[in-house]
Amino acid sequence: MIDNISHCSKHPRYKGARAPRTSCPACWLVYIDSNKDKGLTFQDPELAWSIVREVAIDQNIYHEGEYVPKSLKKKRDTEYKKALKKIRNKVWDNGAEMVFYAAYETDDEGIPSDNLDQVCVQGRVKFLMEWEDPETDEQMQKESEIVVNPTWMEACRFCNMQIKNNGYAIEEVFLEDVTVRERVDCNIDGKFKLVTFDMGTV
């Protein structure tokens, strides 16, 4: 979940009941957080996502468990944010602009390290994208083509498709892990692993 967005320091009277009239990123995050239980979507999803990305790192807004405690030294805090920003920029610049990647590894100091080029599942894989139709509320599914030894970066791209299919809803955007749901023996495609995404919420 996202922390520290219950109010905007520049606009303390804004409570998030209605969409902000300004482009203030902090106000938009207050709006998103205040309305996340309502299946919030945006008429201009690209704008919404650019706003979220703009402040997600600079204002110490991270996935649950990622927030750097104030007790840590400034140097450690700076190194953490720099490493995380580098990883997420790599994801956003390579066809997964709506995924907040959280399946990275960490070093002995707890600093995120880039594992995007590592294989996430060995063998022949199909990613199963699941979402709820925003108009009919029907549960939908779509399988990807077979990918051999997919990397985490490839997983991010398919995960990005799932988020888009979900109507750009500002929810379940943190890719935490992947799960092999079942091994399939299909007469047409042969044997492959059906893999789903383990998502964390905003």
C-alpha cells in the first residue's frame, strides 16, 4: 500500500472528496488514496500514471515494507531511493509503464539490486492475465504466447497488459512475484507452465 499521502502539505485543506482542480501530484495521490475502495479509474489514465510515477519515489512513497525508516542515515536513504528509481525507470522505459516492480533482490545492506534480466521461471511459459471487465464486472482471462525462460522484464510487460485490460484502475500495480499455477500438456502447444502474477495494491 502507499503511505504518507493522507494530506498535501501545500494544500492541507484538500481532503480528496473530488478530483483536484490543480496538477499538484500530492493532491492527486490524496485523491487516489481516498477513493481506492471505489474502483477509481481516470478519463485520462496516462496523466494519472505519470503523476503517480512522478512522486512515488521522491516523496518516500513505496510499496508496503519498502519505506526507509527515518532512523536510517541520510546516505543510506539516498542510496535506497537512487537504486529503486533506477530499477523502476528501467521497467517504465521498456514497455511496462504502469508496473511498480517489487520483485527485485536486495544486497546485504537492504539496497534494491536489479534482477530484471534474470529468468523468473525456467522452461516454456504462458503468462495468464486476469482482470475484471470495468463495464460488465465479468472476470476475464487471456493467455500469452509461449515464452521460453522469460526474464522479470518480460514478466513486467505481460503484467502491464493485465493492468491495461483492467481499465487502468489504480489498484494492484505492484508486481511482487509470479506463481506457477499449473503445468499443462496441450496437444497443440505441447508442455508449458501457466504462470500468474502476485500483485500488491496501492
